[in-house]
Amino acid sequence: MFEIVYALIECCLNRSIKMPSHRTEFICLNGRHSQIILECVESGAPVWRHWGEAGVHPLPDASLSSQRPVPPFSLDEPVPLTLVPTFGTGWFGPSAFHLHRDGKDWAHAFTACHVHQLSPDHVRIDLIDDIAKIDVSVWLRLDPDDDVLTMKTRIVNRGEAKCDIGWLAAGTLPLPPEAVSVQSLSGRYGNECLPEQDRLGRAGWRRENRRGLTSHDILPVASVTGPTTDFSNGPVWSAQLAWSGNHVQTIDWNDGAGWVWQAGEGLAPGELQLEPGASADSPEWLATFSPHGLNGAAQNFHSALRKRSPGRPDHKPAAPRLVHYNTWEGLYFDHDEDTLAGLIGKAADLGVERFVLDDGWFRARNGDNVGLGDWVADPTKYPSGLGPIADKIIAAGMAFGLWVEPEMVNPDSELYRAHPDWALNLAGRDRPTARNQLVLDMTRQDVIDYLFERLNNLLGTLPLSYLKWDHNRELTHAGAFERPAFRRQVHGTYQLIDRLRAAHPHVEIESCAAGGGRIDAGMLTRADRVWPSDNLDALSRLEMQSQFLQFFPPEIMGAHIGTAPAHVTGRSQSLAFRAGVAMFGHLGIELDLRSLASDQAAELKSWINFYKSIRTHLHAGQIWRGHAPDNVVWQASAGDDGILLAIYRTRPGEARIAPVVRLPFVQADMTYRVVHIHPEATAGKAVNENEDGRHPAVWPDRPSRDAGWREYRGAVLSGHGLALPLLPAETCLFFRLVPVGS
Ligand code: GLA
């Protein structure tokens, strides 16, 4: 809820007001569990007073400046942290932007501030620097339902000469002294979403991605935690940048102002220049505070990203996430019309709902060194084009999806031979390839138009409803007509996707970049799904998925059941464990269906049925994750129809009897019926109780002697915990918890 206290209450929609000088006024945005308080000052940017727990801070009764002592040998009027801190005010911390005009106009201070209420939860603050001739606007919207704050900053050059911008923070946020550490994600191809934890110290914290796309190794996400924060308890301040290019995240310590958190695009020298009258927008920065631990922050982001998803215009529930079959790990480049014809029936029999033809379908593409850029079917493998295969897929009752990698070109392609100048390059420098490919210059309208024409043609002539959109190399030598192109490259890609989505609104898009190299909230307004990793090893995936879910919702997380041994790690797990781990995302199958024995096919089919029975619940529900002692992890999803709980043992137990699993998400005063379900045997139906009313065997071939665990008080489940049967390593159990009364 939006509220501007005292005089600001008069502020009407889009009517700007000037701050009177005689009283203290505040801008308040109120969420369910979080609150924002900014203090308006006579001129200059509003001062940060609070971003954190709701209700703990009454509105300040006086201005910050009237309450703060002046330390010796300091400015006689100390400069506090503002919404847009700038050097020209005497601020010693990080500036919200770096701008100059040929070495001049480099220090900024605002001479006027106007506050505009755009809606009850949405405010725009316009700041004017009349000396440097710079205007800055900041949008702040705190969603009262999910506590996610969306910020964005615009800068306008009102001067008479061009200005050069080296840094433009999407936002500046305060963190309180109890913030002690920051968790972020790193990784690499085949091992994505690795958690990093850094202790906050006086040297600050900085993560800068220079790889040209979101990247595997530094995701634009972070969670700041307090000293006792865990999955379910304690304060979490978390943020993610909606941007698919270079990015910078910083947390600085400033004596007198505390921790200062900023995020924005990473800009190359000279990359962002504004002509007189021109403006530039930062990407959006999504931030949330939760008093309920990492799970609370994750739930807030899931809600916010669901609302931004292209598949949910007007916040409608998403269509069920179809079960995929993807050809990559089963076939790689080795497929043709006959091979696929043999697989289509097998996939449909298993219950697959969308058949995705991955790499290898286009001209000369028998390996990763040729063909990118041409986007016509290979005449040897597919002499009549992809039409006959598409028809068979549709006739078998499945949707048809296709892999493309639009921004890329192999030097060995018709496209490159015709247009070598279409690749990003720096005159006179090498053009190093990665995976034998170069990157097309998406700053050029002719390149975008060419790609639109190619993809539009595929989407218009084939019954396609899905594109897996890949980007398998990082940007180097990213010059376009000698100027840095990183930023414009991202905007060019966004433009192409937006154009295609507008022309083909029924087509869904999956974002992939050598696995999980382009997963961010910017892409997620355009992509319905992401591919987190080529690593299908269930043990790797279990940790990776838990980290992924900290920032992104489960229904966009491609989760495929692969083969054993897993191609990326060489490790093997049972089909039940591979499937049990894949259940918590958007399910797919990625193995050679020709090698599947009939008993395995039957088991796989049961898991697919189980997924179909839980997906509506899972893809709209709230998720909790947790660790139990002795190598057990769990994940739960709550919806209107109860709670789905999955328990995974990752390694052999060290205790003879496994410690209990405490379930912090249940309501203490509620009674729950705890039902074990056997997805692999029952296709998702709850197993009937034994005749004596006891819980049935909890592991198929090891009946439990534990009796009477049918109904529990919530307080027992959260305080005492759920006892586990003896579980071998790399196994999982599924339960449904149904509240049966209080
Ligand atoms: C990347 C993707 C894979 C597959 C290949 C095709 O590596 O992550 O899933 O699509 O490209 O070349």
C-alpha cells in the first residue's frame, strides 16, 4: 500500500509536488511482511530510512539529520544514504551513476525532487540536477501481495553536449547492520547454480559478469542474510537483476550509512553515450525482504516471476507444463526422418506431450562445426523438409518443438560466406571462435530482420508451438562498427524475441545457453522455460535445483530424466531416483528411447503419470526446501489440495536409525494425514492403508516396522519430526500431507 504522510497525501496521480521545507515527510510503501520508508528532504534525493520488516519501525518522528551527531573533522552536515546517491553532495559511498561530458559535469547533486504517485503501490521520483543538466527518474513498486519491490532508473541528458555514462545503478538499497553474509550463484557448463557464500566485510562485495550474456559463472542474483538465517527462519534481503547481458552487483560499507547495495548493467568503456535530449533506462531490479528465511524470499520471487511470465498474461494460471521428449542426449546429431519416425510412437506411448527436435536438423549439421545461421532442413536427413516429421508428431497427439540458436553463425555456413561482416568483430583483431562459432551482430537491423524472416518462416510453415532458443558461446570482441555492442546486443535479441512472440503468440520459448547460461528475470518476461544444465545426474541436479528455486519458480525449470550413466558426470542412479528428482520441475525425458527395456518403459510411464497428477499443484504452489541431518534433503510444495513432500537420501546414512525430518512449514495447531505415495508403482494414486490402518510399506521392498503414522499434529511434525524408514543411498520418498482439521 502506498502512503505519503502529511503534505504528500495531497499528491494526486501524476501531479508533481515540491517539498515544503518546514516539516518531515515520508514515502512509505507497505507489503505483507516488508516495508519501505524514504524521507523527503528539501531538495535532493529522498533519504533511505528503512527497507525490511514491516511493522517494526514506526514512522520516524523527525528527520534523520536532526537525530544524527556530527563526528569531529567531518562534514558539518553529514550526507546520508539516499535513493540516488551522488558524488556532488559530499557523499563518500558509491554513486548511483558515473557520468561526465568530456571530463566535465562529473559530480552531481539534485536541486529539485518531485514525487508522483502512479498507483497505490507505485511511485516515481523525479530528480533534477540543474547545474549538470541531468534528470534522473526512479520507479519503485512494492507488490503488496508478495513483497517484491521492482525498481528502475532512467537518466536523461538535458545538457547541450553528449555525455558519457560509465555506470547506472538500477537501484540503490540500504542493508541494516545485522546483514552478515551474502549468498550468490556461480557455476560453469555442466555444473550450474553453485552456491557461494561470502561474509560481508569492510572491503565490500562485488560480482561482475563480463561474458556478454547472463553467464554460468555469475548470475545477477544475491541474498543477504542475518547471523541466524536458515531456510525457514531469519531475515533475508534478496535481489535479482532483470538483464541478460553484463552486470555488476556491489555491496559497499560506508561509515555513517552502513551497507549500500547496488546492481546494474556492466558497461564497456564508451558503451553508453547520450546525445542531448536522449535518455537511457536501467534494467529492472527485483528485490524482496522476508522475515521467513530463504524459503520466504524464494516464495516471494516465485510469485513475482509468475506474474511477469509471458505465458500468464493478466496473471492467469499457466497452462499445464507439457511432458517433453528432447532428442539431444539420446541422438545428438545422429538422426533423420526414419530414426525420428521410430521414436515418435514410443514417446507418445510413454505419455510424452511435446516432442522437441534438438540440434542437428539443419543443413550439413553433423557436428558442432557447421551450419549455424542457415536454418533450413538438411536435405540428406530430411529430404522433404521437417513437414513429414512434424505431421507424425502432431498425429501422435504431441506438440512439436524445435531447437534453434539464432544469434550464432558458424564460419562454415552459407550465411557467413555471404555476410562475414554480420558477425561481431573488432577491425584488425582476431575473430576467436568458441564451439566453432561466432556471434551475429544483433545491433544491425538487417541481421534481426534476416533472423526474423528465417524463424518466422519456420513457425509459419511448420506446426511448431515451441522453440528451444540456445546461445552456446560467450561474447568476446563484441564490436559493432568499432563501438562496444554488449548492451545493444541484448536489446537486439529482446527485440527479435518480442517480434516473434507478437507474430506467433501461441509459441512458447525455452531459454538455453550451453545449459544454464541465460537464466535471468529479463529473459523470463520472454521465455516460458529455461534449461538449467546439460547435467542430468540426479545427485548434481538435486543441489542445483534447490539453488535454482531460490530465485526462480519450479514450472520454468526444465528437469529431464536422463540415462545412466549420466553423460556429463559418468555417475549412475536408479530410474526411480532420477525420476524422483526430476518431478520438481518441468518434466522431460532425454535418453535414447530405443534402448529402453519394457520394464523401464513401464516404470517411466508411471512417473510421467505421477508428474501429470502433481503438476497443477506444484506449478502454482509455494515451495519449501530444507536439509535434515545425515544426508537427507527434502522439498515440499503446498497448494489448496494439501502438501506434497519429497524426501531424498543423497548418501548412505551414518546413523543406524535416520534422524527425524522436522517440517517447519506445517501449522502447529492443524492435524495432518500423512500418506506415502508410490509414484513408480501406482501412477500417482495414494496407496491404500494396510488392513490394520497402518501406513503401508514406506519403501517398496523394505516394509517399515514403524506403525501408526497416519495422522499427526502439526506441532509434532515441526517440533518432533517425521520418522524415516531405512533408506538406501540415492532413494526418495513422496508423501502427501492433507490437513484434516485443527
Ligand atoms: C547446448 C544445450 C544442449 C543442446 C546442445 C545442442 O549444449 O545445452 O541441451 O541443445 O546445445 O547443440
